Amino acid sequence: MDWCSWLSKTRLEPSLVYEYGLTFAHNELVQDDIAYFNDEFLQSMGISVAKHRLEILKLAKKDEKKSTSSRNHMLWLIVAIMQAKKLVAKRLKVWPCRPHHSISCKFAVAPLRNYSTRWKAAMLKRNTKLATAKQETPTRVLPNEGMLKRLKGMQCFKT
């Protein structure tokens, strides 16, 4: 930022404007830092005369009002664009789409897909499949001596 041109808007002498401009540049200040200017801050940078600090703070206050109003204008512009976008999308959805009017069909707006419900349904389906698979799988039982004797007595296991 050109601090000398900014400070020249004050009632300070040109030699002081140059000196304070170098001080701001030496301290690596940028335009966004103006919002944080206060009496103690300016005094810590070496601006010892109270009237000089006061002039700088008046200018900073004027700049803050300008930037705040421009931010508000930008906010209103963004809100207006978003509302216009919604309105146009709403109007295009109800636009009649007839076979002999191919132009109107080109403007159809596809609805946004909601993948969260599809994902939830898929996970629910997967969980139910896993639960039924766990119930259907037989548990393995290790045979003990009594079981082996019974199995040998059966016809299908005789050799």
C-alpha cells in the first residue's frame, strides 16, 4: 500500500506524511491493518505527537466506514444473485417441454441428487445382509468322543 498517498489525506505536513509513511512500510503494515489502529499502537510505532495520532485515527475511521459500506453493498449483491438464481431455476422447472418446442426442452433444470439417502439405504441393506448371513451360517462344533461313537454307528459313516 502507498502509505504516503493515504496519509496525504490528513492535515499533516508533507515531511511528516513521508516520515510516517516510511514508518508504516518499515513495520510491514498493509491496508487491512488500518482497522486495528489505535492510539497506543501508533505511539508504539514512534508517532509521539498526540495531534498526529489523532489525525491518522480520524482518517482510519473514515476509511473503515467506506469499506464497511462497500462490504454491505457486496453482501446485498451476493444475496440478490442467489435469489435470482433460485427464481430462475424455479421458473425453468415449470417450463413446458413439448416435442415440437425443442428450444424449451434445452432449458430444463435437472434436480440435485441427494446421495445421503442413497448411502443410508445402501448401508442399511448391507447391514441386514450381514445380519442374515451371520444367522444362516452354521457354527462349527468340534466332535468329542461321544459324538464320534454315534457317528460311527450310523450307516452313512460305515466303511
